[in-house]
Amino acid sequence: METVRAYKPAPWAYHMVAQELAVPPSTCFMVACHVWDTVGAQSAGYTAGLITRPGNAPLPIASLPRPNLVAPDLPTLAHRLIRRWRS
């Protein structure tokens, strides 16, 4: 992102989005199909959902944040997010 002179997963990229929306990072939810995007977003205070694809699953590394939601496609992720929001 040229404005912050940083690219994901640098936290500044995510912080700029929250600032532009005038909301705290904790209210933002990043949906991505790349683990590094969810890791970057969660490191900046977002919650995150990962859409898996062949060869693209959450990384089994204890020191990295795990996505809050994981699904094989966007409709499934949306249903899980709605179910979570309602409970």
C-alpha cells in the first residue's frame, strides 16, 4: 500500500484501513485465502477468516495466531460467521 509504504502482512497496512473507517481494529474481520494475510490481520488486532484451497491450510505453528474461522469457500465462511454472530 503506497499510502503507508508497507505491504501486508505489515501491521501498518491493517491499521490504516481501521483508521480510514474510523473503527477500532478489534471490530474488523479480514477474509483471506492466504494464511499470511490472516496472520497479519490478527497481529494488528483484527479477527480473521481463512478460505482454504488445496495446499493452503492454517499453519500448524504454535506461535502463530490461528484464523478465527476456517471454511472451504466463501458461502460456508459467511454462514459460520453469521452463526457465530448470532450466538
